[in-house]
Amino acid sequence: MRKAFLFILVSISTVFFSETVQARSRAHHAHKSVARTYMVRGTKPTFNANDLLADQVKINKEKLRLDSISSLRNSGMVNTENEEDLYPALGLYENNWGNGVNPFKNKSIPDSLVMDLSNWSMPTMGAVTSNFGYRARWHRMHYGIDLQIKVGDPIHSAFDGKVRVAGWMGGYGNVIVVRHSNGMETVYGHLSKHLVTVGQYVKAGEVIALGGNTGRSTGPHLHFETRFFGVAVNPIEIFDFKNKVTHMDTYVFYASNAKRKTGKELANVSGIAYHKVKPGDTLSSISEKYGTTIAVLKKLNKLRKNKLSLGQLIRTA
């Protein structure tokens, strides 16, 4: 009886194994047949190990990016759903968040780029005390401008962006570097105190530090730089520090120095004009005088109310 039972069990197992093997064989041949059909028709792309590896790398990068976004949102460091806020200028810099003012050496730089300046803030209201350019006395380049401040004065982010560097760096002393959505990076040196941390999202005008006299400094001032892929651009090409405005709503960066306009040239560009507020002036009277509207004036000057102050400079075009 036991032998008969074992014989039946072995027979069933053999049949099942045979059917399984045959089924797998049929599936294998069917797959080869379909593949052969696609190949004959020329509609099925070919794949190799490198393709599969490249796809896996892309998937891994995307996963890391999404995990990073998720962690940033969960940490509360960034109160936004906009991915561009989390990774400003991602399409330009990819995920290069290296340390230092210029970690982009030997990187390919676009020949030109139009940068949006419509949402801006002055880093401080102090006057320019030292310009951009070569310093014969010190035998070195000055890659930014110096702005007059007192120790402890608030320092503001020039545009929306994300803090890339916040720490001590040689001659800069305490320094902050912010990467902005328009592709620009701004540098704030000789600070007495940081009020933001690396990876933090900041808005234009937000106080990010307190002014100071740290690093290689001969007195309290803000060292302010504007850069693109590490290339220093004279901030006076972008900001009119006398009138505390940007020259235009856009700035065109050129890799070639010869193509860039100087601050003096930009100040005389046709279409840019200012009106100094006099007794009796209102937004309505100014708009009529310059053939514009109250809404345009408020937008150009970032005005929330219609109230004006004597001597105030109003950009009219």
C-alpha cells in the first residue's frame, strides 16, 4: 500500500515538473518569437548593459532628489511647494552645492544668460566705499564692492534663493553665499553673525546676517559680490547703489567681458528714468506727468501704499 502511494506521488510530481518545464519553455520560445518579430519589423529598440546601468543611475538620482526634497519640507527649513525654491537654478548648476565662493573651476559656462531682477532688495542701504576692480595698493583683484555699515546692521538677501555657504572663509571672515533662482549667486562678507544656515530658503529682503568687521577688513563694511558660475560680475552692472534700485528688470550675463555694459552705461540706458518727489506730488500726478499708470509705478518701486515721502526717488520707466 505504501509503495503504491509513493509511486502515485512520484508520478504526480514528475508530471507537474514536466508541465512546468514545458510551460517555461513555451514562454521562452514565445518571447524569442515576439522579439524576433519586433526585430524583423524594426520597431523594438535594442538594449545593452550600459543602457540598463544608465537607466538605474537616473532612477537613483531621481530618488535621491525626491528624498532630499521630502526631507527639506519635513524639516521645516523650507516652507514652499515650489521645487525651484528648493533647488534654485537646478537646470544650470544641476546639484553642485560645493563649498567655497567658486567651486566651479573647469566647468562649462553658458555664453550668455538673461537674469530676472524683478524681485530684488538692496543688501544694505549704505553707500559704496570701495569699487570693483584691481587694487594696486594690495596687488590683487577686488571681486566685489564695499558698502558702508555699522557692526550689527541687518544684511538682506538680494533675491529669493537658497543658502549655499554660511561659515568662516579666510579673508572673507564670516561669509554667506546665496544661490538665486535667476542663476546668480551673491556673496556677503565680513559679517559679525549668521542668521541663516546652509540649505535654508530665503526671500528677497530677508535679513540673513548682521554686518561686521571679520576677516581681512580695515573697518566695518559689507563686502558684496555678484557671481555666475563663480565668475565675478561688477555689482554696479546690476544695481544702481546711488538710487537704491536695479538698473533694469533683467540683466544679461555674457561670458565675454567685452560684451558687458558698465554701470555708467547702464545708468544712461534709454527708458530708465526717476522722479524726485516734491511737495504736492502724488502717484496720480507723477503717473500723468510721465504717461504711465499708478499700478506701473507701484510695481516698479515695490510700493504697497500710495503714500510718498519728500525727496523720495520714484522710478518711472
